[in-house]
Amino acid sequence: MGTENPGRPTFPSRPASSPFGAAQPVTPFSSTGPVAGSEPPPYRPTPPAPPQAATPFSSAGPAAARPGAPGFRPAPPGRFSDPSIPPPPRASNAPPPGGPYQQFPAAPFPPTTQQQQRAPMMGQASQAPPFPASLPAQPQMPFVPMGSPPSQSAAPAHLGPNAPPPTFQPTFPGYPSKQAGAEMQAPPMHSNFPANQGNYGPAPPAAASPFLSHQGGYVPSPPMAPPVGMQQPGSVPPMGSVQGLAEDFNALTMQTRPGTMDPLFDPKELPRPLEGDVESKNLADMYPMNCSPRYVRLTTSAVPSSQSLASRWHLPLGAVVCPLAEPPGGEEVPIVNFAPASVVRCRRCRTYVNPYMTFTEAGRKFRCNVCTLLNDVPSEYYAQLDATGKRVDINQRPELTKGTVEFVAPAEYMVRPPMPPVYFFLIDVSISAVRSGMIEVVANTIKSCLDELPGFPRTQIGFATFDSTIHFYNMKSSLTQPQMLVVSDLDDIFIPLPDDLLVNLSESRSVVETFLDSLSTMFQDNVNLESAFGPALKSAFMVMSQLGGKLLIFQNSLPSLGVGRLKLRGDDSRVYGTDKEHGLRLPEDPFYKQMAAEFSKYQISTNVYAFSDKYTDIASLGTLAKYTAGQVYYYPAFQSAIHGEKLRHELRRDLTRETAWEAVMRIRCAKGVRFTTYHGNFMLRSTDLLALPAVDCDKAFAMQLSLEETLLTTQTMYFQVALLYTASCGERRIRVHTMAVPVVTELADIYRLADTGAIVSLLSRLAIEKTLSQKLEDARTAVQLRIVKGLREYRNLYAVQHRLANRMIYPESLKFLMLYGLALCRSTALRGGYGDVPLDERCAAGHIIMTVTIKRLLKLLYPSLIRLDEYLLKASVPADDLKSVERRLPLTGESLDSRGLYIYDDGFRCIIWFGRVISPDIAKNLLGADFAAELSKTTLGEQDNEMSRRLMRVLEKLRNTDRAYYQLSHLVRQGEQPKEGFLLLANLVEDQMGGNSGYAEWMLQISRQVQQS
Amino acid sequence: MGLDLIFWLVICFPLNVAFLASAFYQVLILSDLESDFVNPYDASSRINYFILPEFIGQGLFCALCLFTGHWIMFLLTVPVTCYHVMLYMKRQHLIDVTEVFRVLNAEKKFRIAKLAYYLTIIIITVFRLVLMGVYYLDSEDE
């Protein structure tokens, strides 16, 4: 719920609605209650929200309509009589024509019963109140019954609610039957969305439902909030007259707070993504056979129909693909084997068979949805068509009903026999590595993972260690003890043994275990300071080049010997702000790029674990991961006692997660559109082929597309991502994700269907790439400029009809974009200058941003801040009930109460903040006897009391939401400088800090720039 | 006269034909790469093989123009030489296999421009040779 703040904003606006609001709001979340009736709504409908989103479509005619209206207001019915009042669009789609009317009357009753269930709805509804006026939107309903022809749909976008609602319905029914004819459906789609959007002002309630998912508890309020100055206009017009006008108006979320003279944004009204990332459901309704958004997300789920239109969309146009994302809720991706036939594909454009292909001529031919070529159906794949033109076997063919399938690839998709999973470990054993305790943690973790390495019994494993010399280990299965072979000639590297350095794990298991047991003691007394990293890398390459596989590098000091040695750099503050600044973030020695290219060529993927407390040149080392689809893990000043747990979890995850080997990925789309640039960790093997020596569920890739033809004539654009890889079991497979999106002709539609998460992901990757060729400052400016341009264009869409002075308008779909833009500029990778972030940390953060999935990125940019003390103290709340700790607070200092205990979680670490006057037993219970000691030396362990167990439970839950990284907890006390500053305060992105602007100020800057056009 | 002939015929003409051929070959490889007939590893190693010799040859040619007093030729060649030196100093003269697709278009344009430039030089050379031949024949007749 976290929304005390949000709640307040609504307050002012409330007055109008409050009378009604009071009744229902109370019900949902009584727990927090202090606030008056009006407040409750803010309370967060959120948690429930998601389900809600689903409901509208579910059939629930009644469901959709009811809650909103009834809940909060009796008034509506009265209004209703006025024919002109449109029902909320959302209502329209769900219920049958008749529905609305009935429902309204009914509304009054249900409140009690239904409300409870529908708490979510209610909440939203309550927000709606400000709009009583909004009701107007509803009149639409009347039209609906008529079932407007789809044809109308095209225009509607503009029209706003009026037109759309009608179309809405038609589409709906259409779905089931029409799947094949995606084109047909497309148009309708557009129309209905507008409807939703339109609701902003008046319809918010309605709007809310479709978008619920986005809205979070938070959002809704902002729209309302403006009540003071601006809102009036907003609400009034709708009542008055032209509906079209009203709609447009509503479509904008505007916020301004004329304070005295200067326009100011009230920080409480600003939208905040307290729900985290919410995947857009727009397309799921339009094209139910699309792959899930967790695999592919477009920055806007619509393709502009012409180049001129595309050029008016100033935000990135592209996709973010996470080909191996973990399927939702334990679903499995269906595996299809066409043997003995080959994989069914279009013969011209090579598109794989997918649900949007249509079968004709009694099933003997199929038409490719991408290039419209008529192909013959292979005789093995033939099936008759039934009366409706569908294949009779469609239910046994997941590739014809699902957007995501896996094909078993026959021999023609292999250049060599599928490789076994190979893990090679290259471990630094110089003195600093020994001292940090890294070696021991690594050895123990590897040993504990041996049973879980994928691909048993084919898995191969090998080790090498290095300091000023390189040590190989012969682990032949016939030996009882590993044999160490030392190579000290760094200029002319050779491998002492042709085989047996890389051995089959199941055969040599006991030797490997003996080796891992002895590894940490073997180098205990090593006093060697040097690191022959480059030569060691070369020798690892020689060992692995036969098979490829995964190379894990554990590096604890700056490479100092042989090829690839690096200098200390980055400690010169004078370089910052000059044209040479970006050089610090580039690899210093071309050796690393060359090695990376070679690695990629021989199917070797490199993961770099860096541990040093001094400068290790992550910029250079990270290059190895960058071009080989690897990952960089950075543990500055690693100490096994403190960071051991994090390393253990992350290494374990790295070793045991499902991995796709020797993969290549390509994204295809229909003619007229082309993917031009790709961003992420991979190497391009041809213009559009991404080489990924090893890829897993935690990696995402972004790409931008451009229009090649001035005008697209099709109604629907198809994208197909194909990942050809070797599964750990040794089977060659092709994972195919198919997605259809509408081609639109109106800019407003593009904005409406925009996906903030994907945009932010692409924007941040572009910004990181920019830091490699320009100054940090330039990268930040570019982000801001992009956002400003996008909003300015949007503003221009409406500037003609509406008085927009002093108001900032932005589409509902992009309401968090500004905040994420700010958070990006203040992220570790882009923040400040020399003194703000050590160079290595900055580079490591950049590497992380280039690989992570959207969800993780958004969490990193806008972490969650949760108040814990209530949950810990209230014995009455069952320990399993973690709902109360799901309420995220705005990331501002005002959220922190010095009597409280807070946890800040950005997905990579947790910071537990103890207020200054927190009750002593909390500290005592959580930290044990040494609670008064300095917190930096204390680690958080489970104590034998309920409170501590509860805290552990919370941490565990946070860690389980996404296991890609492990959140190590840091403890900090209020006022403990400077630790509090850099751990927490610098990350409260909404507060002004140093040279960084706070949220309100940032919005002001943006809105000023938007208005000077 | 004799020196001049040697300059134009023995040095200038073959050198520039070689430059032209090298530039043409590089453009060819780049367009092959674009249409996926060659992999980026081969493409960049083949192109990189020619880059340094071309830079050195071009630099020598420029110096030779200066020392033999062919001012116009010198002025024509010196900007390109400077550009080459700059690329070399910035270590951007070689094609980077990891980023080749990102710079493909720019590199191709750069090489096409060079192609045109070498062609111009060759035309001038041929023109001068012809001029010299005509002049020589004229003086023979007399």
C-alpha cells in the first residue's frame, strides 16, 4: 500500500466525491485506517489490482461494470439517465449491451458484499470520484449494442470514447473465431484502447480497469489530484459538450499545481511505479496467440505505418527479447518434434510455422503470415481442414496455437554434433585472492553444485589457476589425485597435456572432488603478488577451443604479467569532463577485444567474477563478457565473511540455471521493417544474427527497428524470434516466439500502446553505449532530451484543442517514464562524475544494465522501500502474512520515519535502515548482543526470536522473487555518515542530492523544456 | 623531363592503381559482409591485411610529391595522408571485428569516397602522361 503519500494527494480533490467515497472505501483496507474515509481508496487497491485487470475480459460482464460505478457512488445512477453519459469504456466491453443499465441500479446493493471481494476495484473506483463528472464517458454504452462494424475502428482512436466503445464489443466476440485473420482484428483493437485511455479524467475508473495493471495504487491518484487549478477545466468540459473533445482531454494525465505564481509540481501527486514492472496486457487481448510479454516486449505495441509517422515517435522503437525467460507459473514450453520431416517453415522468408499461418486448399497449402507466400504443406504434416477452415488436429499442435514453442532441430541445423555442457574455471590464486577467502568460497560452492550441473552425464569440467605462472590440473579418471602441471613461460603459452585437462565430470568425479577439497589449502601460503591473467586466458582458450562452453574467471588483482597486462588508470580526476573521459570505460588493451572475438568464434562464453579492493579495470575485463554473452559479477573488496553468501548464491545460480549452448538468435519481421541495431552482450555474426555461446534466462537483448518502406500496406506486423541452441541434454532445439502487432496510422495510438519498461530498457542501453564514446554528462542529457522530445510531440497532438498552459501532459502508458529517466541518470552507471562512483563500480553497473531483463532493470532503477517494524512487532499478524510488507514507499527521505525499520531492496542488495529512535528491542532482537556495535562489522544472522525469524522470512521472500542475483543485506543506522549517504541517501532518487535534481524539480525541468518548442 | 616521366609512369601510376585496387577490394568485402557471404572474422582480417601497407604507401607517395616538387599532387594527397595519420594515432585504423556491423555503413562510405579519390588521382596521372607523351612526340618531330 505504501501510499500514504499518494493518498494525501487525492485528498484535496476528494471533496466532491468524498460523500460517497466514505461509505465504501472503508471496507477494503481497514488496517491502516487512521485516515478519513476518503483516504482509504488510496490505500491501495494495488495488490489486488492484477487480478482485476484480468477480470474485465474474463467474461465478467457484470464484474467489470459494477464495482466501479456502484462502489463509489450512488450518484451515477442519477446521471445515468442522461443519455449523453457514456459508460466507462471498460464496462462496455465486458458486459453485453443491456448490462450497464442493470448494473447501475444494482450497484448500491452490492457494495457491501462485492466490495469486499473486489477491494481492488473499489480502491480505484474511489479514486474515480473526483470525476463524478467523469461519468459522462459512459454514454457509449447505448451504442454498443448495435455492435458497430469493425470498419469504424480505424478512425476511432481520435474520436475518443465515442466511437471506440462500440467497436470494442465487436472485437471481442471476434476473437475466438478469427484468430487466423489477425489482420481483421487489428483495427478494432485500436479503437478500444483509445477508449481506455481516454478515460483519464472522467473515466479514470474505467481507465483504471483496463490498465489496472499499470496503475498501481498510486497512479490513479495523480490524475485526480490536480483538482485545484487544472482539474476544474478537465472535468468540466466533458460534462458540457463535445464528447470528442472531452475524450482527448481525458486521455492526458496532466498535473500541475499552480502554487503561487510559479508552476510547481506537488511531489505527492507525481506518479510512482510502486507496483514495480507491470507487463502490458494490451496485446494479449488483441492477439491471444502471441508469446508472453516476458519473452518479447516492444517499446510500443504498434508499428507506425509510415516513415514520417515513425520519425515523430522520438522514443526508441524496438524490442527487448529475453528468449529463455522462465515460463510463468510452472508452465512448460511445448516441445515439438517434426521428425522424420524437417521443421515446417516458409520457403521464401524462412519463418517458422506459427499460429498466424493460415491453411488453405483443404489443408494442402499454407500461407505464410509474414511474406504471404503460398507454401506446400509437407506430406507428413498434412491434416484436413474442418468446416471453419481450421486444421482438424489443431489441438494436438501446440505450434499452431501457442506463441512460444520449441522445435527439435534435425541434423541440418547442426554444424557439428551438439556439444556437451563444458565448465572451465580460471582462478586467481595470488596473495590477495588467498587473503580475501575467495578461493575457499568458490571451491566449496563448485563442489556443492557438482550434482546440479546441467547435462549429466555428458558435462565436462576443468580447472586452471594462475598467479605469476599458470597451473593446470590433470584430472584423468584413472588418477586418484589431480596432478598439477605448471607452465611458467608466459611468452609462449602451450598446454602441457592435450587431453585430460577438461574431463568428463561423471567419470572423474572423485578426482575433481579431491581437487576442490585441496584447492584452498594448496595456495594458503602463496605470497605471489603477480597476475599473469592474459596468458592464463590464452591457455584456457586453447583448452576449450575444441568444444566451447562456459569459462568462469575469478580475478582478484589487476593483470600485471604477459600479454594483456593493464595499467592503473582512472584515478586521475582531471580526465573527467574532457573528451578523453570515455576512454576510461573502454578496454585499454585491444588484446581483450581480440580474445573476446576468438571466444565467441569458438563458442566460449565468459563470466567474469572480480573481487579486488583496488582498481581491476572492469572496463577491460568486462569486454570478455560483453562479446561472449557473458556476465560480469563485481564484489568490491571481497571478504568471504561478509560477501561470501552473495558469491555462493550467484555462483550457484550461474552454474545450475538452465543454459542454452552454442546458440544463435535472429529476429525476423515482415517486409518493410528491419532491425538495425542490437544492444546487449553478444557478438553479431552477420547483420542480424546474434552469436550467443551460452545464454540463460537472466539475459535480455534489445534491438531497434526502422522502417525501410515509406508506407506499410499491411494491417499487422509479425515478429518472430528464433533461438537455435543446444540444450544441456544434448538436443539441438529451436525456440520460437511469435508476436503479432497492429500497424497503426495515428501517433496517438503509438503513444497509447507504449510500454514504459521496454522503452526504459532500450534507453538505458543506449545511454550506457553512449558513455563508451562520450562524456557521462552527454549521456544524461541525451536521455533527458529523448524524453522531452517524446513528450513535446505528444503535447503537440493536443495543444490545438486544449488549453495546456501550465500543464504537463503525458500519456497514461508513459506516466513513469520521467521518473525512470531520472533514476537512470542517477543510477550508479551514469551518476555524477569522478568522485561519485569508483570507475570499476560504474563499469560493472553498466555491464549489468546491458544484460538484465526489464523487470530487474526497473527494480534497480526504482528500488522498493518497505517499512518493516509494524510487521515485526505485531504479533497478531501471522508470520506468513507477508502482505503488509508488500507496500512500497516512495523513494524519498520523507518516507523514512526515525522510529521505523526500513528495508531498501534494489534486487542486488538490501539495505536495512534503523531509525534513530527505533525501539531498542527491535535492534536487540535482530542483531543479538552486539546491537550497539558498529553496524558495518555486524552481519545479519538469524537470532532465536520471533522478530528475527520474521525478518529472515521477509528477506527470503525478497530473494526468491528473482534469483538471478542475491541481495546481500547491509545494515545502516540513521545518521551514520558517510555510510548512510552512499548506501541509501544517494539512492533515494526522488530527493535532491548534490548536483542531482529531485523528482519534482526534474519534472519541472522537463515540462519547461517540453513547452519551449 | 626524364625524372618527370619516371615519377608519373613508374611511381605515380602503378602506386595509385594499387591503392585503387585495394580500396575496391575492401569495398567488395564489406558489401559481401553486408549480404552475409563472408563472416566478420575473415572479412576484418582480410581488410586489415591491406590497411597498413596502403597507409604507408600513401604517406610515401605524398612525401615524394613534396620532394619532387609536384605541388598540385602534393596538395591533393596531403589531406588524405593527414587523415590516415590521425586514424592511426587514435588506433582506429583497423576494422574491429567485434563492432564491425555497427560501423559497417560508415566504413563503406569512407572507402567508396577513397575509391573516388584514387580514381581522380589516376585520371590526373593519365592525363599528365598523355600530355607528356604528346609533348614528347612533338619535340621528336621537330
